[in-house]
Amino acid sequence: MSKLQELLTTTGESELIESEIYGTLTQAVRENLIGTQLVALRVGPDSIPGASVDIDLPTKDSMYVDDTAETAEFFKSHEAYETFNLKPIKRTVDIQISREMIEDSKFAMVERQIMEAGYQMAKKMDLRLMEEIKDGADANTTAHTTNSGTALTIANINATMKFIEADGYTCTDMIVSAGHAEDLRNIDTFYEADKLGSRETFERGLVGRVAGMNVFMTNQAALGQTTYEYALIIDRRHALVLAEKRPISIEKYKQENRDIVGIAVSARFEARYLRAEACAYAYST
């Protein structure tokens, strides 16, 4: 009997599944997803005492230094703060496995379902991070978006970078859709030795470098919509915050009257843009 079979057939109701299945799930979580690499602030359960957490942000240039005459009282100023509240949302998936499936030794299928649950949970987190970059760019009082026409060009990239740089930030990363990745591959300079990423970096979504930025490709819905293709640009030191009240957890249960073994997968998290000015995007039709 394999360790997986033993876990599926002998673990008692509501008992947490041990390391072998958990390890399988966490491996799936990390596969081909890029969002958590770009998070500036990650708030864990110990830092969220209740159902939500207040994020305090120093206001840029809110402290002022002034000229002071000899013997005069010092000029008084201090840094101001802005606050927003972030409430983690519960996300769940319930995998139900029949006793017949276990008896028929379809263990590859069971492992695949567990891996897929972990991947989809992480994909949900990844999507929320991508959406918040777009929301951050849209939330700016000054435009942080560029219409790149029918194809993304170096000129479009430079124009979008300018929004972030004009606000005092540094463009560190660009996330592109499959369509914009194709546009980049059609630019000759992208294939220069110092622009193209190594094969090892492809596993984490990095496809190269442009204008000093890491370039990632993703098929997430926020970038691959029916009408538009998006290329997101951020300063990763200031763009995103992720609050996790409950990291991905796995719990096993049984429904004896239905001959079912269930695996409940859940997490509580939410993402938000941290500083809107650190987010920008170009879009094409």
C-alpha cells in the first residue's frame, strides 16, 4: 500500500492530511505563476489580529524642510500617513473521491485532482494581483495608461514607463499577455544576448529583459481579455500588497453514507495595489 493510499483510506474524519499530500499541493501552487514574486508587502496571519488589517502608507513628500533664520524656532513638520483596510476573503474547493475510485487504484487521478486544486487556488491569488495592478493604474488622478494600437512597441513601453518615472518610482517589471509577448519577439533587439532570459528563468515566467525591466508572460484573464491585450508595468517595491489570514490548508473528511472521501482545500487572502503611482499599463486592440 502506497503512502497516498494509506492516507486516503485510514485518516480519520477532519484530520489534517500529512506531508505527502500537502507537499504535492504546494508544488502545484508554485508552478507557472508569477504574481507573488512581485509583491512588495506580504502580511501574514500573525499580523492580522482580526478579520482585516489596516495598511498605513507614508504620504510622499509630506514632510517639509524650510529655511530658518538664526536663533529662530525650528520649522515644524512631520510625515503624514494614508490608511486603507484590506480584508482577506475565504476561497475554497472541495474534492470528493468515491470509495470505488480508491478501490480501483486510480491514484494518479486523485493526485492530479489535488494538484489541480492547489494550482487553481494559487491561480486565483495570481489573478487578483494582476487585476490590482490594472486597478492601481486606473486609480491615478493623472493618466497611467497608454493605447498601443494594434501591437506593443518599444515606443509604447517607453511612454508607459514615463508615467511611473515621472512620479519618482523605478520601473522594475513588465507583465505581458501572450499577444504582447509575440509583439516583443518580433522586435529584433529583444533577441540580443543581454535581453533574452535564460532557460532556467522560463520556469518562473520570466521571458527576458527590456529597458532594465524583467519581462514576465502570463495568460491570466486580466491580461488576455477579448477586446484588449495588456502589458502591465510596475515598481515592485511599491506596487502590491497581499494579506493572508489563512494560508492554503487541507482537511480530510468522510461521508460514510455516500462512500466518499473528501479533501477540503481553503485559504483566506486578498490583494490590493499598494501605491497607485507605481502601476501603469499599455493596452492594444
